[in-house]
Amino acid sequence: METEQDVLLSTIDEEGVLILTLNRAKKHNALNTELTQKLLDAIRGSEHDERVRALVLVGAQPSFCAGADTTEFNALTPQDPKAVLTRADLTTALHLSFSQLSKPVVAAVTGNALGGGAGLALACDMVVMAEKARLGYPELKHGIVAAVVLANLVRQLGPKKAFELVALGEPIGGLEAQKLGLVNRVTALEDTLPEAIKIAKQLASWSPIAMATTKRTFYRAMDLSLASALDVGRDANVMMRGFKRVDPLKSNPSEH
């Protein structure tokens, strides 16, 4: 049963939408080791849960996620290199897990997403952001480095603007994030989570194998040359011929 002490809450509705809530509100949902591990386990676990067809990631108010929990940094020192490497590997695995998951993930950014929190939002397949929320990379202001989060940022935004975000450390609002192509929808705060769930329900209604193949093909093709990406598309095209056809006008989502 969920308690106030649970750092990650999860609920699933009858349409197969799993809502994962970062639940360290007093710490602005900062990613300590416990929360990072539980989120990674939940994402990986959803791959094998046939009830789950789409996911929504949200943070307990007032923030989406403030990034890494810097209070743990004192324990991560050169005197204990194993601990340093283990924590870095955990963070890397979390950010990679979103693209490896065959099921779509929608972020509901109802509050500030900073540093690792911004990276967490961008790791999701789609992002709905509250207009007045802020997204940014303030690491340099604290004498640290935006590191693992750079991989998704540069790929999605391009080098010049991505460097500006991390080098100047100034956060941006929802409308600017949408203009830059970092988020899909911008809403009023009260509409952010409902809109994310609405999108997730639509994604959950598609044939699971078609949705999974679409996502896998997308991420395989994203960083390839045109010729290689076309080969990936060809492979998916051949595979698709074996799918059971669905008439969207007659089908029931639960039968897909």
C-alpha cells in the first residue's frame, strides 16, 4: 500500500496507463539513489507487465524534479571510486531506459524540471509542460557539470542552443521550450497532468506490437545516416507484414 514515505508512487488505470509519481515533494523530487533505482526498476518492470500499455511520469507538487540530490555528493569521493562509478552507472541506465522501453512514456512537467530533472523529462517520448514551469540546466551555478543529461539535450536541440542552455544556466518557460521543440504541448498547470494522461490513453489504444515496433524503429533510426535509417525502416516494413490488421472504426482497444 502506498504511504507518504514511498519515494515513487504508481497507479494503473483500466486502459493500461501507468502513472509514476516522483514523491519527494519536500526535496523537490530530487533524484537520490533510492528514487533513481526505484524509477529504473519500475520502468524496466513495466516492459514485462502486460497490463501496461503506456506510462506517464509526473512529480509531486511543487516541482517535477530538481535533478540529482546533491546531499549525496559528500559520499561520492575519489576515496571511494566504486561508489562513484556505481552511482554514475545508475544515472546513465535510468536515462537510457526510456528509449529502450517498448512502451511510450509521456512526461507531465507540472513544476520546475532542472538539471537531471530536465534530462528526465527529455528522456521521455513526449512532454506536456505547464506554461509557468521552468526547464533548465543550472549546474554551473553550483560548480558542477551537466553531464549525463547532455546526450539527450544535444540530440534533440542541436549544439548551439544546447550549449547556451548549459553554459548560461538560465531556465526557460513552457512556451520557449515548445518553440525549441523540447516539449510537445504547453498547458495551464491544472491541465498538464490530464493532458499527459489523455495522450497516454491514445497511445495505449494502439496495437501493442505496432506501437512497440514504431518506437524501436524511431530510436534506431534517429542517429543513423539516411541509408542506414532506411534499412531500419525496411526491416520494420517487412516485419509489419506479419501483423494482424486492425480496423480502427470497429476495433475495441482492449482487443488490440
